[in-house]
Amino acid sequence: MASQWHSLVSQKLFLARTLLRQLDQPGRISAANEAELALGREAVLQGATELLLRSRSLMLIMLARFHQKKTEEPTSLNALALLIGEDSSDLSGLRELERRSGSWWQHLDQLEVAQSRPPATRKTVSPENIIAVSANAGPDRSAQALMKSLEAIKHFADDLEEQHSEW
């Protein structure tokens, strides 16, 4: 049963990878003008991000199934901890990723916050305020950064599947 969840996680990651590869092939996103091209790129980035976030959520359910929780569907690490206990090595691995700066877990947390809120209003630049203008870049939404997180999630999920299938 848990293997089905691993397959679902893998499927979402495969779809995200498929979207991100479209950005490497400029002719794949056909556009009549620059605005349409930018819109297509944004759609691909947001779609891939949503698939990565979904795969992370599904991984929590996969872990619950590995721990014989047949119906529960945790939506956070804290909910998973209540189900399987804080002393689980699976949970401690995820907690470490949650704390480690630059980890795929933190990257997805940042992307989730950025994608769940309206864009910040930016000041217009004029000669009077040019010194006071600063840019808040937000999380790295580049295809390379998303692909790096995708590969790390895939590796983590595959390791979990391998560990639990040995039992």
C-alpha cells in the first residue's frame, strides 16, 4: 500500500521535471510575443512548484502508511509526529531538513509562502527615491533551483521506499 504512495510521489516529481524541461527548450513554449512567452514561463514555474509542494504533502502520507497508519493523512511534520512519534528516524530526518538552511524542505517552505500570497507592491524608482529602493528577491524560483530541490526530494523519497521495503 505504501508503495502506491511512493509511486504517486514519483509521478508528481516526474510531471514537475517534465514541465521544467520545457524551459530548457525555448521552442517548446510557443508565443507570439514577449508577454505571452513570459506568461508561459510563469505558468511552467508555478505549475512545477505546485507539483513539488504536492509531492512533499504526499510524502508525509507515504510515511504515515509506512508506519501502519492506514487512514490518517498528515498535512505537516507536527501532524506526522503525532502519528508516528518524535523518535522515528524518518521524522528526525525531515526535522533536520526543516532546520537546515538551504535544504529542499526549506526551499519548498519559502516557495509555498511566496506562491500563497499576492506579490508585494514595489516602489517605483525615481531620482528622488533611488537610494531608498531595495529589492526583496524572495525564494529562488529558477528552473535550476527547482530542479535541484526536485532531485533532492526524489532521492529522499526513494531512500525511504528502499528502507521500508526491506522490512
